[in-house]
Amino acid sequence: MGFLDYLTDGSLDERIFPGAGDAERELRRIAKNKRGDAAPNVIDPIFDAFQSKRELAEAALRVIYEDKADGLTPVERYYRHEQEDPDFQERLSATFTVKLGRRSTGDRSVTQLTVLDTVDDLLRYELFLLATQGKGYKYCKNCGKPFIPSGRSDTVYCDRVMDGADKPCSEIGAYLADVKKVASDPVLSAYRKANQRLHKRVELGYMGDDAFTRWKDEAAQKRDQCTAGELDAEEFLAWVDATSRRR
């Protein structure tokens, strides 16, 4: 996940790249100072490489997964581009050095290993595995970043924690989407506010549970009728306002 972030939005995760935050800030400071010199557009080479990898990753994902007009599978599309596009072959070749070895010191088991010497090798290998193992990726409906579903195939939220949030998108995404939907829909917004208003009356003893349940059932029915186009929105809003504010 950290590698996808690195490739697609330029963020360096301290957990993946220790000290990356300090290094990135220092490089940006140097680049900013360079812009004020005689050569105003000079940027530190690391950012040029950084941007090129980001563009390469995004382009590769689009080519392999999003161009579905040809009717090919991702691995078939990968193979076709590798055979027909010299630039694709040069930068995203599916050729790797494979050998036998041990995963770590002290591990006596021998297994097949793939040699990856550079970040470019890692990028090529990840894309190769995505295609050959039939794994797809999605864009998180909350933060908008690409991710590979690790559980159910219909998952629409990733496990990242956005800046300013204390929980991952997978835990708060549906709630935030519901809040946004309610805020943009006057019918749903009026229903929720009225429901909260009357629930508070029940808590304070100004309204009985039975009366609240009857109102809630009728309000939910009218809300659904309104959503289905069977009841005029203005009529519903007037009814909700009158019944929820009546003492």
C-alpha cells in the first residue's frame, strides 16, 4: 500500500522509508531556493525521477486494466503491449532473473526467489504479478487513491488513514458517504433532523416511545415514497416540519 502511495501521489511514508519526511522537506527547500537563482526552473533530480515513476505507474495501470475495448484480459493486454510497444518492453518488461535461495539468514528452507535490484524492478514485478494473478485494483470511494482489495471483491474502501482522520477509509468511508448524501438531499436531511429532534424529546420525557415509533414508521414510509417519486418533495418537507415541531 505504501508503495502504491509512493508511485501515485508522491507521498513518502515514514514507515516504509525511514526519515523520508525530513529528506523530502529538505529537498523541497533546496528546490525552492534554486527557483530564485539564475536558473528559475531547476528542480532537484530526485523529483524528476519521482514524477516519472508516478506517471509510469499510472500509465501502466491504465494500459493494462482500463483499456477494455479490445476484449482482452489484463495479462493478455500486458503481453500484447510487451510484444508490440518497444517503450513498454523497455520499461515494463516481464523478464526477471529467478534463482533458488533462502529468504533470510537462519532460514534453512530453500525456495524460488526473484531478483529485484531497483525500485523500477519492483514496479515491474508488482504490475506483472497483478496481471498474471488476475488481481485488479480500484480507486477508493473515500480518498480516491488506488488500492488492491484484500478481502471481498466488492470492497470499495481502502485501509489507509487519511490526513486528519483517526480511522481508515474502510471504517469511516460508508459513514462519510452517507453524511454527504444526506447533506446534499433536502428530503433525507429533513428526515434525519426531524428524527433526531423527536428522539431528543423522548429522552427528555416530552414524548412517549409509542408515539415516536408511530411517527418514525410513517415518516420512513413517506420518505421512501418521496425518494421513489411517488410523493412530492415539498409536500413531504411540509409534513415533516409540521409533525416534528408540533408540541
